[in-house]
Amino acid sequence: MEIKLAVLIDADNIPSAYVKEMMEEIAKYGIPTIKRIYGDWTQPRLNKWKGVLLENAITPIQQYGYTTGKNATDSAMIIDAMDILYSGKVDGFCLVSSDSDFTRLATRLREAGMSVYGIGEKKTPDPFIVACDKFIYLEILKPKPSRTSKVRPKTDTDTDTTQSVVDKITRKVLKLISQTVSDCADEDGWAFLGDVGSLIQKKQPNFDSRNYGFEKLTPLINSTGKFEIERRETSSGRNKLIYVKNKKR
């Protein structure tokens, strides 16, 4: 049974160019039964959002900026989130923002037993990221050039809505994977990849193989040359389970 999600979007901190890919991503984790977006819709800077709201059945919530320098949108979104929480109509929340002001909200929702998914740009501060069960960067949702294609120099007419270069697999990332494999391993050192992926997500909510140019965790791990991979047939013989092991140095 899929979980019901409340999707709350901070229009002040999220570009409208990602809306299609964002909603497709959210559908992987549950059914978005509530979809609301918050902002001052009298402001011209939000005009691009207006064109895509109806197409995606997102309800705009008007919030005037009462005081200069204060973000009234954040307060309205937080109040609504708590009202939805106490209504008991959803099983989880998707908070779409790059603003660290929602860190306490994410923490409070998780304390109440809610699953919390965060979506935002790579500039999102770490406190908000780690407060979520899983955090997805918007930049990885746009189609990117293949890993074998050449990266052309960036020009003045380019925008930041697509990512031309993926993150490098650093020693820190390799250590995270290696340690997690060890944590999940049996006496022979083999660990079920599904368990490895779940534990990595708990340790580092913003970990995603797509950050490094891979659709899945298996090809990412295989590309490093640091791990052994074994595919084992199930008792039915219809499926194969993937196991991973740290290579001996």
C-alpha cells in the first residue's frame, strides 16, 4: 500500500523549470494527495509558476509579505504542515525548498512518525538535508549529457537549470560505501545491496547515485573497482539478488 504524501512547495526558493521532473520523482515515494505551493502571487517573479500550476494540479496559497526582510511564506507553510499533520490524512510529507528555515519542521514531522522527503537545490544547507529521511537535489532530475559525452565550455547564455558536470566519487564517498558494506555484511563479508542502500540513505540523506551520473547504485559501485559484486538467483529462479563485498587490499 502506497503512502499518502502532502507536497508543500516554497515558491520563493524553487525554480518552476523543475516542476515536471519533481512531481515524477515524488510519485516514486507515494501518492501526492495534497499539493500546495506558497508565495506572494502578486509578485511578477512568480509568474513562471502560474503557467504550470493547473497542469500539475497544485493549489497556490497566497501569502503577502507583511514586513520587509521577513519571509511570511515560511510561516504559512509551517502552520499548514502542522494542521495537515494533526488531520491524520497523510503518512508523510515532501518539503520542497532550499531554505534551512524548514529544518525544525522536518524534525518535528519525523518525531510524529511521518516520513519526510526533502527536495531542493544543491545550495541547500546541511541542517535541513539531514533533518529529512531522504533529500533529493533538483539538479539531478533534469536530463544530463551521458558520461561519455564531451562537456562544452559554459557560455553567458547558459542557465543553471541543468547540470553539465556530475559530482566526483571522492574518498569520503568510497569510505561511506565501504563502511556500510561492512556494517551489513555476513561472516563471509557479503552484504545484500538493498540493505546497503537503505543504510547509506539513513547515514546520509542526500546520497543518490544520480549525483555521480549513475541511475542505480550497482553501476556506481561497480565503476569504482573497489568492490566485488555477485548476483544470486532466488529460490523461484525468476529474480536475482545482488550482493556486494569489499575487495581485499
